[in-house]
Amino acid sequence: MKRKLVIAAVAASVVIGGGTAVAFADDEARTGAAEVRAAGPVAADRAEGSTASSSKATAAEVIAAALRHTPGTAVGADREDDGADAGTWHVDVVQADGVERTVAVSPDTGKVIGVHRDTDDADDARADLAALKGADVDAREAALAVAAKGAVTDVDLDDDDRATVWSVDTAKAGEWQVDVRTGKVTQELDD
């Protein structure tokens, strides 16, 4: 009888201890944060030794993290250069209802650290969605396409000229354009 009681007590301890360990080990689902890891060509985004590349999270990774947290269409992403937010990535996401939100992502962890609604850009948000209608290349893919050229610091939708393109800046290799329909990458020449 004592043997059965001891076995039952040990088994209960293992189950309770294991459940507690699992609960404390994975709090991602409760916080809404998402960590992103680089693989393959994304790692090229980290190749340069500039301040921009000291970030552990690449442009493509932060765009993916922002979209997992705030579903919609990414219309831009940039690393803040100065101020209290220096180094933090800001990803502009237009949701299906036309509301634009700016998602702040940590450059070190690739986790979302804040979101706020942009109330003054409703017309711009709708125009961005219209410009991307029929596009085959999104902001994340544009960042990946240019990552081999250098550490990506900025990805913005540019529909002011003849064609709609992603304008992608790198830390040292200049500015590039990625066609939203074909994915063709061309260097942006100074005017």
C-alpha cells in the first residue's frame, strides 16, 4: 500500500512539475510577440559592418513579424536614425478596412514592441492599397531581393513616377528600385 502511495505521489509531482515548466517556457502565445530567425538569403542583410547591420533582425524579418502581429499589407518599413527610437524598425501596415497602423519592432529580438494607429493617412493608405493591386512582389520580398546588395535600412512604396516600385535603401550600397509586378531590381540613380 505504501509503495502505491509513493508511486502516485512521484507521478503527480512529475506531471505538475512538467506542466509548470511548459507553462513558463512558452509565453509567446500569451504576449502576442513573435520572434523571427534568419535563414538562407536573408542572412545577407546582415553582411555589412554598419550601424544598420548591427541589428540582429533584418528588414525582411521585421516586416514578417509586423504582419504576423498586425495582419494586412506592409507599405513601408524603416529603421529610425535618431531620437529615443533610434534603431527601432517601424513597419507601416494597411489593414483590410483601410486603417494604417505603424508597428514598432525591436532590432535586437525581431519582436513587436508597440503598435499605433495612423489617423492622418487614411487617403494615403487607400492609395497605397490601390497601387499594389495586382502586385506580385510585397515589401518583404523587395527587402529580400535587395539584401544581397547591402544591409537594408528602408523599404517604401513609390508610385509617384511612371511605374509603382518598392524604393529600397541600403546602408552602404545606395538606393534600389524593385518593380512590384516583375521583381526586377535596378539601382536608383541620383536626379
